[in-house]
Amino acid sequence: MQDWIKKLFVDPGMVGMGHDQSQNDLNLGLGWIYYGLARTIRPKTVVVIGSYRGFVPLVLGKALQDNGQGEVIFIDPSMVDDFWKCPDCVKAHFAAHEVRNIRHHLCTTQDFVNTEAYRSLGEVGLLYVDGYHTAEFAKFDHEAFADKMAPNGVVLFHDSVRERVTRIYGDDRPYTHTVCQYMDELRANPKFEVLSFGEGDGLTLVKKASGPGAA
Ligand SMILES: C[S@@+](CC[C@H](N)C(=O)[O-])C[C@H]1O[C@@H](n2cnc3c(N)ncnc32)[C@H](O)[C@@H]1O
């Protein structure tokens, strides 16, 4: 694993974007939670919505490969730049890290839910929500897969603990991250268990509650 991380971190795009990684000690930061959960739950299907350069799909793909089975469905319309627009380059990008189980869909979640790939999707063990960071879009992403989640499935929301303005889509298109507002809504709902981490740009884990009052 250390050798794999060493190679991963040669690409500067794998060290930033708010996952609290550190290159000097080959520390995946929040990536350990992604990797550990995928090794523990052993999902056959993982869905990742949004990624700048593929850190999360790669770490989850690596975990599934180490499990010996499973596939990452990665949804990203490439809104930041053209990085995800060339299918062969995307394949080569993931293959360069020896991860071959990621299937990319060049579209928004809003479009993905109208595809055959969505309709035929098996039970989802992990859903990683890191697309457009407003409460409204995070809720859409969550609800789009709610009926497809495995009973022990976990949903992870990145950039989910504080409001902040981002200019990732251009200086002329700033917007405010408001995913934390949706986390507050889930926290107030007894149907869910919700646990947040403030490290990096923040992560929230959401599971269907199983105790009394959960129904
Ligand atoms: C830039 S990433 C956020 C950074 C992220 N924290 C990371 O680790 O890479 C957000 C991604 O979400 C994608 N995105 C934006 N709106 C989306 C939507 N409606 N559905 C799916 N993906 C979306 C963008 O193309 C972008 O690549």
C-alpha cells in the first residue's frame, strides 16, 4: 500500500482538494476512512459523484481491487476543466495507478438518473457525494441513490461541515458550499445516523438508523 501511495502522490492533483493528505509521511488523510470502509463493507458497487483529479475514485477502486471484487461508478460532467472529457485519457489516468475497476460517466447526476446504467445498477454499498456543493444538489445526489443503497450502506458527503465561498468554476462564478445545511436536516431526522469529521474540508458519514424510532 505504501508503494501505491508513493506513486499516487507523485501526481500533485492527488494531494490537495481537502482530504487532509500529507505527502511527507504518505498519509491518505480522510482517504484512510474511504479505504477502510470499502475494505470493511466489501461493496460490489460504489458510486462516486464528482472528483477534481480522481483521488476518491482511485482510493475506493484500490480498496475494491484489494477486496478481490467490485466496481466504482464515477459520475462527473467535467465542469472544472476538460480533464474528464476524453474517455481514453480517463482510462489511462486510472490505469497509471493500476486501478482498472472505475467506470466513468461524463454527465451530471441529474442526467445519470435517466440512463440505463442507473436503472440497471445493483445494490450500492458506498455512495460518495462530492459534486456541486449546495444543500439542494447534495440532497438530490443522496435521494437519487437512496432506494439503491444496501441495508448496511454508507453515504459519505465531502465539504460538508462548514459554509465557504468557492471559485472552482471561475472567478466570475463563485458560489457558497451549503452541504452542511443538508447535514443538519439529516441530523434532525431519526431515520439517519450522522457523524461528521472536521479534518480537511470536512466529511460526514450517513447511515440508515437501525435502533428504536428509526422506522
Ligand atoms: C471539483 S470536485 C470537488 C473537489 C473534490 N473535493 C475533490 O476531492 O476532487 C467537484 C466535481 O463535481 C462535478 N460536478 C459538478 N456538478 C455536478 C453534478 N450536478 N453532478 C455530478 N458531478 C458534478 C464537477 O465536474 C467537479 O469535477
